[in-house]
Amino acid sequence: MGTVHARSLDPLPMHGPEFGIQADDIDTTVIEQEPKQEVLENKHVVVQRVHIDGLGRTNEEFLTYEIADVFRARNLIDVMRKSHEARQKLLRLGIFRKVEVVIDTSQGEDALPNGLDVTFEVTELRRMTGSYNTMVGNNEGSMVLGLKLPNVFGRAEKLTFQFSYGTKETSYGLSFFKPQPGHFERNVSINVYKVTGQFPWSSLRETDRGVSAEFSFPVWKTSQTLKWEGVWRELGCLARTASFAVREESGHSLKSSLSHAMVIDTRNSSILPKKGGLLKIHQVCSPVSPGFFKSSMKKNLLIFWLPFEFLLQVLSASLWGGLLLPIGDKPTSIADRFYLGGPTSIRGFSMYSMGPQSEGDYLGGEAYWAGGLHLYTPLPFRPGRGGFGDLFRTHFFLNAGNLCNLNYGEGPQAHLKKLAECIRWSYGLGIVLRLGNIARLELNYCIPMGVQSGDRICDGVQFGAGIRFL
């Protein structure tokens, strides 16, 4: 909660009334009156003033929206609770390195007997912060430079620039973020970028140069995002052995799309949650040739129970699905299709190496579904309990799914039948390591089943790292 200091209000008298007693009195009785006890937490108080000390370039009027609820507190416990909530809101803005709270009795001529002053002592971030790191991959290396300007105009705006220079590719991105005062969840961001990606499972190289604008806002218990994106795409072959199906997709194209995403997230952690659930529905519409409409859904439900005091178990059920419909006569692009398989989706299969393929290059599909059941338990015998050992979980899983193209001249029943045929599935067990709130690592022993012709499998030990897992 941070540092909270509170002084007592209206000290009560600690001595009773005076009595006149003569020294020669024979019978003397002393009566001690117990002071009245008053529950300080229930005493009515008034927050008269709220100060914010340590401001430099931050607009003080902008912060009044974040601390307004403190004035509505009516007792000391309520003051402490609302002050803590205001402190969390100030830290969420990303413009302060440290925020402390001091609660004191009001001072001055206009001070009320039950008046309080609340002071937020803040330390602003530097005007500019930078980062530098190197990344090493398969036969390549890159240098990544980052530059961040928090609170550019004094109202929690953020300007971020990232530049990556590598032996095979150069990428950059510039983004501007602006929240609405008092409603941090309602914000606007603008991005300009150039990104080059290599996809060895498809022998494909893609370079995107684009600009996007996003508007995020909450509706009831959901988080909504509207996004427009304009991209100049350049597709090329990653290897000389690329199939003809990949080569004919090579070249330049323009993509202009409008997308909408709705998210309901009640999980207590995005990396290794213990309770809650996640529902995400995403639609993309691009009328520019080759046009398409793309819809996907991801749902995760966690069931938490404690059959024994010493054994913490979490059961997770996941369901993913997606559909890609072409607009016009041209087929969909290989860069817009769905891909399935790998340590973050259907374990036991190689990364994105199932479904339609040509000469060993995987072309993606226009429809897919994937589901999973996962059981997480602590390490046997609880080694490192209360410390490093709590970052690990034992993992048992059962995954299944399918990826295919659809003949849109057929009816919905034929589509469902095709998705239900030739189901790939796998099961196994392993160890999960949580890396803070950044990512998680998995080391699993996988047994793939339902393998179809052309699928690449990983029978045995498989390692995975990422943020989103099936």
C-alpha cells in the first residue's frame, strides 16, 4: 500500500476532574474515572485538503481526476483505502517512479476538529529513458535500441521509439500514446513501423511498412479496441527451395483493414493464473484486394480447487477457433491465414507445421479449432516452498485441433464435417516456469496422436516459451 502515516485525531483527556481532599480527613476515597473509549476507525472525518508534492512537468489539474475519490471518504479506514486506490491510479499512469501517502490532521485557521490532510509524495520519471540489448538467434544477431519519453506534454502522454539493426533485417517502430483524463482505460495510440519477419515453416519472408491508429475503451466488464491499419506488404522467399505456391505469393501488396477486439479477462495473472477466465473475440475486415473477413475467438476457463491442504491444483480448459472468408474473386493471402501446431498450441507438433502444405512449405488454413485440458500442480514434495520453488508447476495436458481450407460452395454442415475429420491430438506432462509477469517457459514430454500425412511432429521432449498458450 506504500507508506501511510496517520496521527490520532482529537486526543481524549487522560485525567478525571479534580477533587478537594483535606489532609486530616479520616475516610478518603479516590474514584478513578475510566476515559471513554472511542473506535477511531468509525469516527466521522472530513478530508479538507489533498496535496501532491514533487511535481515538476506534470499538469496538476490532470491528476485531480485520479485523486477525486479521496474527498469522498468519511472515516479513517475509508480514507486509507481510497488513498491507496488513488496511489495505484497514479502509478498506473506510468509517469512516477515512486508514490508515497501521508495522512495527517488538518492544520491552519480553517482546520476542523475532525479534518484530515492527505499528501501524495511523488517522484517523477526522467524526461527520457533508454535501453540497449543484443539478441542472438540461429545464424543471426541484432542490436536493439529503445528510447522512451514518458509524460511528454505533462498529461501522461508517452512517446516510444525502438530500432533494431541485425545481420539479416532492420526494423523500427514509433508510437504515441494518449489517455483520457480520469479514464486511463480510454486511450488513443498511433504507430508507425517497419517490421521484417521470417517464417521458416513456410519458407516465407515478410516486410511490413505501415501506420495504425487504435482507440481503446471499456464497456461494462469488457475492454474494447477499434483499430485501423494501413500496410505496404512485401512477401519474398526465405530459401531457394521454396515451393511454387509460396513463390507465386511473392511481391508487393497494400492492405487496409479495420478491426475490432473485445476482451473479458477476470484472471488473477496473465502468465500462470490460479482462477478466473479469459474471452477474446477479434474481427478484421479488409476490402482491399485481396479482400477478406477474418474472425477468431479464444476462451480460457480456470477451475480452482483444493482437495488437500498441501496440494494446490488448477484445472484449465481452453477453446480457440477462427474463420477466414475471402472477399471477391482472389484467394486469401498466405500472410493472413491461420497456423496451428507447436509448443504454444497443440504440443507434440512442430511450430505451425500442420494442415495444408506444398513441397514441405506450410500454407496455413482458412478455418481452424483447437482445444485443451491442462492440470497444474505444485512440484512433488514442494521443494523450495515459499521461495523459488513456487515459480514452478507440474503440467499435465491433453490438446486437440484441426486446420483446413474450406470449399465455400458447400454448406455449413460440410464445413463442420471437414473440421471434425482427421483431428490431431496429443497428451503428455512437463514442468512450467513462470518468469514474473513477462512470460513462461514449458518443458514437456509430448506424445502426438492423430498425425496426418505431411505433419511434422516433435515426439518426446519439447521446449516452449511465450505469453499466450492454449
